[in-house]
Amino acid sequence: MAQAMAAEAGSGSPVVGGPEIVGIPIEFLLFGATLAGVAVFHHRTFSVAAAGLLTIIAYKYFFTGFPSGPGLSGLLDHLWHERIIISNLILLLLGFAVLARHFEDSKAPDAIPRILPDNWLGGLTLLGMIFILSGFLDNIAAALIGGVVAKHVFEKVHIGYLAAIVASSNAGGAGSVVGDTTTTMMWIDGVSPLEVLPAYVAAATAFVVFAVPLSLVQQRYSPICAHCADDLKVDWTRVGVVAFILAAAISANAGANIFAPHLLGIYPVIGLAVWAAILVAAVVRRPNLGVAATSLKGTLFLMSLVLCASLMPVEKLPPPSWQSALGLGFVSSVFDNIPLTALALKQGGYDWGALAFCVGFGGSMVWFGSTAGVAISNLYPEAKSVFRWVRHGWWIALGYVVGFFVMLNVLGWHPAEPHKSAAPAEATTH
């Protein structure tokens, strides 16, 4: 059987509907084993993810073929197809690591205690700032800025609070087409920004559910610093560099979507804009490129999982409904939400506000479920434990469920009509 399947995989077209075990495609089982390995061997996450990726590639090479075709040519075509998403995420993760160091070196985080309440409300206020910031910035940047500030206002940061930082950034970006990769994908694909906006009903509800208790947990674990040195001097030029880099990212994102959307399928526009701004700003403040090198391993870990997810037969997912949207949120905590979002856009018929919340916020439930979580784990390596993340951050899963059903009861489920005419599958996954 294996030889026959291998012959079919090399005969000119990929196998449609590969082998399954109890109705589950083998690719999903291999990916599940990879994620389980990441959870158990959290000190060897990159090695496990890379091994899982190579295993999945070998399986598809010999047995089922790749989404773009069989054999080596199919693999190369698939990698070419995914190049924009992969390169954008690599550039953004490394660029925002440099941005976060600029912000830290400016000494501005040391001044934060002056404006934050000196009790548990200080932690809550910081989470609220991250939520708001993520609405008009990429959630990766919002999470990293929040993580840097937390390092300066707490002697020790509780893993539950780290999860809350990630959840705040994902919640804040869920209703904005410039706040999260998934909502940006929807915008690029033709979904109106107004259709995504209702996600904030669920996101705000979820924020209240997890932010208050996890701020109290952090205050008991390590109280917020009430004072900082009176002679502290903030390097406002470096703060301006941070603002300049963020403005470049926002301008590139919005400008390309409005004036030249075709460029988004040709170049990693946002990532290139971030690095161009970093290099231009080096004239006034030299960037610490060493932090990008330090973050490289964590970034490659995420890329391995993204590539694993892109090789999954996502067409096996259930048809659109509020139940399937709710389920996608849980799936996105361990399964990259980019191909999930691409599939939903391809299917059509979703309530886009509900879907934006589910795929955007759902990844917060596990540390590697979102790029913001991976970025925070580069700052706080102790966060790379699924068991500790879930154990101490279970309030986030509760917030997800409560937020979803509040939105469902307040706004209802409004499946959208197809927002554009049918297009080739490859075009819809950018």
C-alpha cells in the first residue's frame, strides 16, 4: 500500500483525502504528536518542532503529496507559496525584539511606576494599556512593549500575568484590521473593517474576566514598584525612535492595503518597513542587533509550527457555524491561526466579528498559540511551559468562553454573504 501511495504521490497530483486513523488524517496526528512533544519537552521546543516538521514533510513527500503538488517540486512550490507569511513573521518578530530593546534602553519603562497605581490596579492598568495599544499597533509590538514594562515595574513576573499580557494584546487586536495578522488577512481578502469591529464586545468581556484576577495574582506574587529614582532621565530621542518604527509599520500596512494591495502578495511589506525604519533610525540611535540574534531560535521555532500547520489538510474542518467558530478558537491555541483564517475566508459564511475574536484571542490559551506569545517567551523563557501556562492562566480560557457567549447573546450570529467572487484557492491564502 505504501508503495502504491508513493507512486501516486509522484505521478503528477497529490493524493486527495490521505489515509486516516479513526477518521483523523495522519497529518493531524503527526502535528498533534509534535505539539505534545513541545508541551512535554519545553526546554527543547525548537528541536521538537523541527523534528516534527521534517517528519510531516517526509510523510507528505512519500505518501500524499503537498498542497501544491507531489515530490520535491510540490514542496518547493508550497514553500514559495508561504514565503510572504513566513518572511513577514520572521522580520516582524526580530524587528520588534530590536524595538523592545530600544524602548527598554530609553529608560521610559523605569518611569512607568510614576503613572501606575501602586497596588493591584497598577497591574490592571498596564494590561489595559496593552489592550488599547494593540488596537492600532500589531499585537506582537503591544505584547513586547508590555513585557518590557512588566520587567521594570515588577521584581518578578508571574507566569499567569505573562499569559494576561499576551491575552490583552490579542484581545485588543481582535476587532481591528491593523491589530492582528488574522484580521489583516480578512481586510486584504475583502472583509469590511466594520464587520470585524463587533469582536470587541467579546474581547472587552474576556479582558474583564482574566485581567482582574491575574492582576491580583501578580500583586500577591511580586507587588508593583511604587517609586523610581528621582534623578531618572528618559532618553526621549530613543522613545521617538520606537514611535517612528511603529509608525512605519502602521503606515506600510495601511498604505499597502489602500493603495497597492497587490504588493502584499509579492513582498513582506510590513516586515521590510520595520527594518527599513530601524536602519534609518540608526543615524540617531544605534540599535542593539544582538537581541535579534538571541530571538532567532524562538522565531525559527514558530516558523516550524507555522509550516507544519500549512501542510495540514485544513479542508477537513467542519462547515461554518457558531459552534465551529467557537471550536476554532480552541484549535487555534495549538494550531496556527493563519491557515485556519485562510480556510474560513475560502469557505465564507462566517460571522467575521465572531471569527476574528475566536482565532485572534483563542491562541492566548497556550504560549505558542499566537505570535505574541512566542515573542513574550523570548523575553521570559520560563513561559515556555504549556502546563504552567494553562495551570496559572486558566482565567484566559474562561474569559474566551464567557466573552464568546456574551457576544453571541448580545449581537447574535450573523453569517456573512460571500464578500467577493470565487477566486483560486492559492489567491485566498495570502
